Amino acid sequence: MCEVVQSHWGVLFVRRTDYFFNTGLRTVNEILGFNDGLLKLRGLDYDNDDANNFPSLVYDVELLEQHGVWSLTNKNLVGKKCFNK
């Protein structure tokens, strides 16, 4: 369980707590922003032929927190990550 919070210096970080949210992603690589309960993340998800440990599709997602409940409101494909072989 985790919660994204902002320190008094303005830095975003994840604090372990009793909150939970589903990002719709395999991995989260970057916090793009947080404002008025809207959390913006960038991460990776699977393409049809991806191996389990190599998701290649880059997505930006938006999650909205209302009354302690997080919901996925937007998931946009940014592009495909290329891995060196």
C-alpha cells in the first residue's frame, strides 16, 4: 500500500500507508505531477509479444483521488521503448 505525498519543499514521494491504487501499468518509471488529487505517472505496459520482464509500451496515466479512493481516468500511449540486444 502506498500514497503519493508532497513534502513541504515541493518534492513528490511515495509514503507507505493504507492507501492503494491500480495504475494500469506493469512498472511506474516517473511521477510527472500531482495537483488537486490528480496524479500523473509515466510507465511501461506490455505489447503483444513482450516478455514478462520487458514491457515495451510507454504510457502516461492519470489517476484521480476522491474520498480516499483512486481511479484511473486516462491512459495515453506515448510510444514504444527500444531495448538493446
